[in-house]
Amino acid sequence: MNTSAHKSNIVPLIVATAFFMENLDGTVITTALPQMAQTLGVNAVDMSVGITAYLITLAVFIPISGWLSDRLGSQTVFGSAVGIFTFASVLCALSQTVNQFMLARILQGIGGAMMVPVGRLIVLRTTSKSELVKTIALITWPGLVAPVIGPPLGGFLTTYFSWHWIFILNVPLGLLGIGLIRKFVSNDHQIEKRPLDYIGFLIIGSALAFTIIGVESIGSEGFSKSAVGYSALGIACGVTSWFHAKKHPHPLLDFSVLKVPTFGITFFSGSFTRVLIGATPFLAPLMFQIAFGYSAFMSGLLFLAAMLGNIGLKPLTPMLLKRFGFRNIMLGNGFIAAMAAMICGMLSPDTSIIGIVLAMFIYGVSRSMQFTCIQTLAFVDIPPEKMSGANTLFSTIGQLAQGVGVALGAAIVHITVMLRDGDINSPSAMDFRITFFTVGALILISLWGYLKLKPDAGAAASKHQPKKLT
């Protein structure tokens, strides 16, 4: 194997590992919060600041990642991001107070915000369109698998070792990653040095921070005045950033890439689909525990079947896309995803373990395929000079979609319980059934946007040749 081919194979693996580290740390501490709170001398509820601080920092600093990469070089920024993330992991493990832990998580969030978008940009710049499907499938799986195995892994480490190991495990991975980045990743950057859009960074950062706080509040409090207020502020700042970007010569977020049909459709319809499909990892374990009476550990094990679905379909993805094309796959698989949500709604405390596992597996398969298609098709027709801006915009909306998906699922449950005057702390199996059916119906509605795709959309990546009518 020549050096170029070897490099093209190793770089996606480096990026995938970094993605796994970043995505895992967003959920792995959820089951460790009680022990962490005891060690740091606070209530378990107070420890949620570690999760919130991390997610907000991620959202705020992702938009600046593209500018830094263009300015300093992708190797410099990616390597530094992994270094910051690793160092912050050590600080998290050494924290003696909740404030120290919060500051360490903020620093970790800054590193994570640079890792994901810059890592994807490196892959997009070094991968030919003919290999894009296979490569995107490789770097997509960490984002699908890590949130699933995070809680049970955190619970295992906390129970049999201590919560400190959750962060210590990042150190050898991070050090290995830094060495591999220096050896295999080129320090590509734009020749033209764009000035930083400071005002845009402030407006966009505010929009993302307020929106994340708002949707998190909706998920925990319902539609309280503060939750609605923060969400409204986030939307207002988002609209302001749109108008600011149209007037600024070098905007931090380049909305002009939305004119590319494949990117625009995946940005709007794809983000809507990602929000809806992303609600299930929150809803399913909650339903298993509250409505079915399973333990937290058992609920986590049941949802691991979704991970098997995520991984199992990856080898078949290029072949299926070549046979059917992006448009047909995204419509057909989107329908399966909607049915998977409704199947989850049909589960009950009397459903066998095999039945639940099968439902989770079907969900995982459909989620994996749809996410891979969205993240590949978005960049197929983007010209090289616009790739950095498109990647930054896509990464920003992707981070926002994660939080909104959880909030949407929680909001539907809240509304369902309120309509029957029930106890919001004890939703019934019927409440979850209505919620899953609603999510499934909304997924079907989101498929309307994919109808606008041409039959040969993304053919350069899928190699699909639609049959011509005679």
C-alpha cells in the first residue's frame, strides 16, 4: 500500500476516534452524577451543571472552528483541540469542588467544539467524492454509538472503580491521537486570511447559548416562563445573525451555501429529521424505567440493541446507495424510521425482551442510514472554497439539533400528561405511546423536503445511475 493510500485510510480513523471521545463525554457522566456529587460535597442535581456547561460551550465555540482552521491550519487546530480536551479531562478528574469541575468541563467543551467540525473538514478535504459515502459512514458511527454506550459505561466505571476513570481514560487516547495527527494530518489552510467577525460570533454564540438553555429548560420544566423566554431570545438572536451575515463581507456563518440544492435540503429537512430521530435515545430509556418498571441498568442494556443496528448496517450502506440512490434511500429509510418510532409506541410492559430488542434494532438501523445519507449528501456538491463555511454551518445546526431533539420529546410527553391531568413525574405507557406516534408522524412530514431531490442527487458519491424513461 502506498503512502498516500495508507494516509487516506488512517486519517478517517483518527477523526472517528476523536468524534467518539467528544460524543462519549456528553453522556457518560449522567449515571455517575450521584457519586461525583458525594465526592464534591454537593447535591446530585447541582452536578447537572457539568453537563449543561459542556453542551453550551460546545454550541458557542463550534461556529469559530472553521475560521480558526482556515487561519491557523487544520492540523494545528485539530491537534490543539485534542490536546485541550485531554488536558481538561485530567482537570476534571482532579477537581475538588463543583466550581473547579464546571470550569474544567467548559475547557473540555472548547476542545470538543474544535475537534468535531475541524475533524470532519479534514476528512472532506482529503476524501474523493467516490469514497465519500464509505468514509462518512466510518466517522458517523461514533456520534451514533457513543450516546448509547455512554450511560452504561459511566455506571460500570463508577460502580467498580470510581468516577475519575471516566476522564482518565481519555488521556491515553488523546496522547495517541496527538501523535497520529502530527504524523498523518496535513496543515491545510486558506491562503486568504479572513478577519474574524466578532459581532457575528457574539450574536451567534448568544443565539446558541440561549437556545440550548431554553430547550434544556423545556425538557426539565416544561413550558415555564423562563424556558420560553430563553428559547425566544435564542430565536431572536438567530434571526439577527441571519441578517448580519447577509451584510457582512466575511460572516462567521456563510448562509450562501444554502443555495446549493443538496446542501439546502439536507440542512433544513435533514435537520428536522435529525431532531425527530434524536428524540428516541431520550424517550426509550425513560419509558423503560418509568412506565415499564425496568432498572436503569436494564434500560441501558435494552437500548444497546440500537447500537448494534447502528453498526450492523454500515458495511451495506455504499452498496444500497449505489443501487437505489440518495433520494430513494432517504425517502424509503425515512419511512422505516417513522414506523420504528411508532413501533416503539406500541411496546408495553407485557412486551417480551426479544420484541423490545428487535424494535430498538430496527430504530438503530434506520437512524444509522438516515444520518449517514444526510451527512454525506450535504457536502457532495459544495465547491472546495466553500467547504469550510458549509462544514461550520452544518456542525452548528447539528449540535443544536441534538438538544432540540431531547427537548421536543420531553415537551410532547409534558403536553400529553397535562391533557389528561396526570402526574408529570409519572408518565404512563399511554403517554409515551402518544409521544412516539407523534414523533413518527412528524418524521413522515419531514420527508416532504427530500421529494425535491433529483433522482441523481449525489451520484458522484453514491455512483447511482437512475434508469432513464424510454
